[in-house]
Amino acid sequence: MLVENSRVYAYLWNKYRPVILKLMSAASSEPQEYRLFPHEFQSLNPRQKGGYAFTLETFRGAALNDIRKSPVALDLLQILQQSRRAVELMQEATYELSMDKNFVLRVNRKEEIPEGEDS
């Protein structure tokens, strides 16, 4: 079974997309956090013991860090890429979205990357 392509968590991230977009917008003034429900993730993939925590750094709609081993992060990125507003926000600045083992989602907008200095 290809976990990377399963999109197990896409439905859940799509459900939370409006909240995530609000967090991304509000992160321009200060980092944001939102507590998610562990049972929602665990019911989607009961065989996955732990391992839900991730960090996703994104800019211009792409991951800046390696998330290939995190289906949770991969599905989140895919949902963000389908949102016009999220794509607009990711064009403006780098975002760090992370979820810890307690299912607290944190959204941090990093400094805007000046034109010509992005790698």
C-alpha cells in the first residue's frame, strides 16, 4: 500500500481548511495555534501508532522541507494547493505549519522573501 498517495487525511484537512486559512491570515501579526482532535486522525488510520506530528515549511505552494514520509503533511499541502486563498498567501511569504504529538496545529508566517533573494 502506498501511504504517500493514499490521501487518507485529505478529507479531514479539507474540513479544517477554513480554520487553517484564518490561522494563516492571522499569522501575519503573530503565530497562531489551534487544537485538533486526536480521534479524528486516529479513526482515519487506526494502524498508525503515533507519528502524526510534522513540520511543513511552504513557499509558493511547494514544500521547502522533506515531508515525503509524513502522509499527514502531504495531504495538508495538497489541500492548501487547491485553495486559491492559501496559494495567494504562500506567494507572499513562507509559512511553517506544524502539528505536535498533542495535535496542536501551529501556523507561523516567516519573513517575506525579498524578490531576487529566493533560492
